[in-house]
Amino acid sequence: MEKYINIIQESFIGYFNYLVSEITNPTWTSYFYWLIGLSLLVWILEIVIPWRKDQKVFRKGFWLDSFYIIFNFFLFSLIGYNAISNVGVELFNDFLGIFGIENIVAIQIETLPAWFQLLIMFVIADFVQWNVHRQLHRRPLLWEFHKIHHSVKEMGFAAQFRFHFMETIIYKTVQYIPLAMIGFGIQEFFLVHMFAVFVGHLNHANLGWSYGPFGYIFNNPKMHIWHHSKELPVDRPYGMNYGLSLSIWDYLFGTAYIPKNGEKIELGFSGDSDFPEDFKNQTLYPFRKKEKVKPNHI
């Protein structure tokens, strides 16, 4: 028990020092400044070439989503996620130790070119996320958390990070084993993660891009807008277009749906008129006792 308490203490101190260093001593791999830079870049694109020209620069929910970016990217780890995840990894390793297993690396890929290693990591991580995202819509308990992301009424780049902190735990927990089995480390993760952040910003941005034939590979604003549609087709009660960075999974597994130009469609979910509009009550919403409903929008 003392070992785990020490891990928690070291995690808090270590992450706090890391966060301070990120801000005060920027480097080429500083998450903080890459996040700000990518956000400003996509926001400028929204201002210069907006898809929905009648949408305000400071759209509805802009400041709330901006806070979600800082909270989900940094503050949540400071509050506890970093410590919890480190303890979780240690518990998992201790569990493996019972069976005499030191690690679960099943595939050695360090001999492959660096770019190919990154590609493998990106594709595996995105496929896992696509599957998790589907479950967030299909499982009533998980849908209660995911409603926060679908409470966005006007789409913009920052909407990507309007999500409940429990989604981070769910995604990372499911991702951990497959990525650990191929031995990826934090240095490679930085490159993959920042690219995913950039693509995610573009997907949610007020931009009318579909990338031509590359739209069948990469998710894009004209495709992702339909994922946030309040009105869903009768034959798709759990939604569609679940891809995060890649759209190819939706085309391969039949969940792609772009019936027409979605520039003016209404966003949200059924019953969202009663959904909280502030961070505190949105965060508490899934934990409050309520009548359970199916995880659909209609």
C-alpha cells in the first residue's frame, strides 16, 4: 500500500512540475504551446473562410469549450488522472507479476522505420477509439457521459474538447493494452497525439472542407457535422460517422452517412433543452439519479 501512496504523491508533484516547466520553459515538444498554436491556427481559418457565415466568431458555447480544452488537456491530469493512471499501470504490472510475466510486449517493431512505427500506432489507436466511440452511443450508461459532447449547439474547433473527464479514463484504459503490446513510448505518442488534436480541431471547425477523395480516409467537417445531428435516421438510432481522425472505419463497417450538405442542420440530442449549460452541472449530470433512456437522439 505504501508503494501506491508514494506513486500518487510523486505523480502529483511530478505532473505539477511538468506543467510549470511546459509553460515557463517551452520546447519543440511542449503540449501547452502546440495546443494553443493549433487552436489559434484553426480558429483563424474559421474566421477567414467560415462555412456557416452567419455564425458568430465567439459562437454559443465558445468560452465553455475553451475551458474544457484547458481542463481536459491539463487540469484533469493535475487533479488526479495522472496519479490514478500511474497506480493503474503499477497494479496491472503487479498482476502480471503473479504469473511471472514482466511485460506484455508481443510484437517487436523497433527495427521498423520510425515513420512506419508512428503509422502503426496511429492506425491502431484510432481504430480502438472508433470502437469505443460506438459504445459511447450504444450503452445507456456511457451515453450519459457522452451527452456532454453532443450538447454543442453551434460547432467550432474547441467543441472537440467538450467531453466528460470519464471519457478520458474510458478511452485510455481500452487503448493501454493494445498499444503496450507493441511497446510504444511517450515520445512517439506526442507526435501521434498532436496530429490527432489537429485533425479533431478541423473536424469540429466551422469549415466546409471534405478533402475530396481523401475524405474517405480522414474525418472532415462535412462528415462529422452529421455525427452531431439532432435528428437521426430511423435506421440509425445510435448515430453515425464515429470516426475520430480516420473516416475509413465508417466506410468499411457501414456507419458512414452524408445524405446532403449539413451546413444548416440542427445539432444536439433529444431532450437537450433541459441539459445543463455550465461546466459544473454538466460534469455532475451523469452521476445524478435520473430516468434512464436509450442512447439515441430521437
